[in-house]
Amino acid sequence: MTLRLAWRLMAGTSAHAKEVSVIELQDLNLEKEVIEIRANSIRDTLKTDARDRAIPLVGDAPDAAKEIVESMKGSSVIEVLYRPPRTCSRYH
């Protein structure tokens, strides 16, 4: 998942960056349009029991979630790919 997709998902769910960066494909429920924040194979536990929740996908988040699922191609772990922004040559 690109940083742009992660940002779109966070903007439409209010999920924290750390939560979005350690989700698995099974945590995105497109039918119910929710992202499930829970313990998984990447994240053994949550900070508190109250953090285990299903967050509705609103705004652009459902489309972002669909793009994430489509881009996974058989993988179950979603990785956030950060690419530094291109710098303008006039500042160098």
C-alpha cells in the first residue's frame, strides 16, 4: 500500500498511522465497509481492550480500501510503502 492510500484510509476512518500500518487484508471488510482494528499476526496485542474495534469506512476510504485489496494480488500482509517526495531541482 502506498503512503497515499494509507493517508486516504486514515482520513476516512480516523485510524492512527500505526494502526493502518499493521493491518492485514482480512482486517478490511469491504462488504460491511469497516476496517477492523484488532490483534493479528503482525500486531500481537493492542494497547488497551478498548482499541479493539471496527471503524466505518467513510468518504474516500471505501474506494481506498478497494484499491488496497486489488493491489495486494495474493498477499495477506499490507505493507505501507513510503516513497520520499520528489524534490524540486531549483532548491539544490
